[in-house]
Amino acid sequence: MRHTKVKDLLNSTTTLQEINAKGWVRTFRNNQFIALNDGSTINNIQCVVDFENTPEEILKRITTSAAVSVTGDLVESKGAGQKYEIQVKKIEILGDSDAEKFPIQPKKHSLEFLRENAHLRVRTNAFGAIMRVRSVLSFAVHQYFQEKGFVYVNTPIITGTDAEGAGEMFKVTTLPAENAPKNEEGNVDFKQDFFGKETCLTVSGQLVAETYAMALGQVYTFGPTFRAENSNTSRHLAEFWMIEPEVAFNDLTDNMDLAEDFIKYVVKYAVDHCGDDLKFLEGRLTDEEKSKPQAERSEMPLLEKLGFVIENNFKRVSYTEAIDILRDSTPNKKKKFSYIINEWGADLQSEHERYLVEKHFKCPVILFDYPANIKAFYMRLNEDGKTVRAMDILFPGIGEIVGGSQREERFDVLVEKMKALGIDEEELWWYLDTRRFGSAVHSGFGLGFERLVLFVTGMTNIRDVIPFPRTPMNAEF
């Protein structure tokens, strides 16, 4: 018999006869009541077992996390909390579970403990909800760009280019770790490597996406990226997913408009399609914050905060204005910031970004026109010669969630910037070709998908919004 998803049974508009459901046992009470969940919804369906006519050996095998198949009738529930339940006529054990040894017991576990059992944590309500929200957000990303006529481009994971210029990249090589071949200068001879040159895992698909935007008009990438940055914080991962649109003929204002519209769309899509999961996560967040000092608690419940982002315009502020605000702020004057703002040109830290969003403006903020010397080489130089047409979007609880810019479309200016930074023109000859042959104003941005999921779910650690987090000294699973 074909089984029906628990979500569909709970949403049924009528009672049903002879249905089959399959899933995992969350709890088994009084040798009679099974709370069954199959992952389709955060809600369990109650299955009432006829324990008098069910063999004892079967009842003993109905344990927490066991996989079972139940056949029976969907009837109106006699208990409170759900409309329907299953009156079980037949139960089959699909997979036994040693309940005493199962790490995820029906009680509250710390997030640290669940990270140590990342292969099983998705069986909890919280992580089931998070991963369903993540899936819906992922679909919304593609739907938004497809509806807008963007072309989805799969950019390489293996690259010979450091797009960000930070040098924090994972090398890809088939050469032996010991006794690697050397060239005449005594350095590793990458000409003998698989690709005939030094290659790494990509930190961004942007530069390649730009080449496609110069032919297809508007494109986007959505794929894994990698940073070998030794940052063991709640906001950093070594492997994460990046959304990167690039649009020909868009200037910085167009870019800010696109990013804001995109974020509002995907957040609203999650709110519209993940109601039960987000209500659960909101309750979880509220309970968690009861133990925090009043000053550290969120000013809005999760769903209200998401609604606030959807319904209100993001505040647009120049870097120069932001520096003035930060310099004159109370935490800066009282030296409460870890990084004191003294002068224009400072590279803003997370504490500064969150102050602007959470304390000063109390809404998402788009900062633009940053100093050229703290931004990447490909960003368009402004007429003042000292700032670039960069933009960052800052969110409460997250800090930077989007980084982007109008790209430098002028060949001679781009070459001069590369020379000043010591970037080899020969390595990026193909990128410069896009400025030689039909260059035009164009812009784009990158959005770290996990930071978006972090914001929408209300979680506080980025390790908890990706199935198997990759962080320094951690690749267990």
C-alpha cells in the first residue's frame, strides 16, 4: 500500500479508511500511543495501537527512533491538540532502534551536544524545522531570479583565481604532500600538477559570473564556496553557500534596489510557506532568551521581526555618515567597542555594524561608498578618487549579510588598480577581456545563504543552519 505523508493526513478535510503512514517513533506512551513523524511537518500524528491484540514482541520493539509502518483508519481525535489520529489495525517494524543508546532522547539537549551528533540532530523538532526552512528558502532563491528572467550559471568550484584577494584559499592538488616536485627556483612545480598550475577551491563565483552577464544580461550563481579563514566564531564557516547575481547595465542604486527586493521576497516566501516551523522556532527563541539579560534579548518576536523586514524600507547610509555616527556614539566614547573608531578609513567590524542596525537605526541598513583601500580591486572607483561604489547590507543579529558593488568597467582604471595591488594581469587576462570587448556598467552582490537562514530561523550560531558544518578543526562527518 502506498503511504501518505503525515502532513497530508493532518491537513485532511475528512476522515479516511485504510490509510498507511510510515515514519519514526518520537514517543510511545502507555503501550498504546505512538507519536509518529516522517519529516514532512514539525507536527507528529498520534497513532493509537490496539495493544490487547498486538503481539508483545512487536510492542517491545516500538521504541524512540524506530522506523515503523502503520495501517489503519484516519479518525477524529478524542484528545486535544490535533484534529485527526490513526486507529492502528496493523503495525510493522521497519527498523529497530536501541532506545537506551539513542543519543537524541525526548528531552532538551544543548546545541553543542547536538553538533557532536550532527548525523542525528535533524531528528529533533528544532533541526527538522531549520532544514525545512532552509529548503524553502533555497527554492525561493531560484524562483525569484527565474521570475525576473535571470539565467542560472554554474561557476567552477576549482579555480586558479583569488576573487577576494585575501589569499585564504584551500589548495587543490594531486602532488604528494612529501617530496613534491620542485622547479629550478626550489618551489613546488605546479606545472606537474593535475591542472598544470596552482589551483584552489573557489571563494566566489563572481568574476566568472561577470563574463556571463556581459553576454546574457542578468545571471546568478548559487553554489558552495570555501574560505580557509581561521575564524572559529558563530558567524563563520569554511564551507558555505553563496548567492551571487550579476547584472549588465545596473549601477549601484539598481544593485541596492535588487538586493533589497530579493531579500524581502525570499523572507516573505519563507513566512508564507513555513508557518508551523517558524512558529515553533519563534517559541524556541523566546524560551531561550528568558535566560538572557534584558539588554541582550530581541526587541521583537521572530515573526514580527521578519514582518518588519518585509514591510519597511532599508535605511541607506554612506560609509562617511556611518563613521560620523559611530565616532560620536556612546560605546565609542566610553571605549566599549573592542575596535575604537577614531578616523575615516577604518574597516568596520561586526560590533560597529550591529550598533548601526540594532541601536541607532533599528532597521536593516545599506552602507555604500566605502574607502577604496579596504575594498576589492574590481569595485568601481568614484570621482573623488578615494571611495568605491561598494555596498553592504547589515541585518540585526547578523551584521553583514550582503556585500556587493558596481564593478569597475573601465579597462585602464581596472589595470591601474590591479598594478597597485600587485595583481598579475596575465592571471586575469580573461577577466580584462570583458573590459576590452564591449564593456558596460554592471553590478552584482554576494549573499551568504547560511546567514540568511540564520536570520529567518532566529538561530544564533551559523553551525546550526547547515547540515554538516565545516569549521577549523572540524570535519567529523
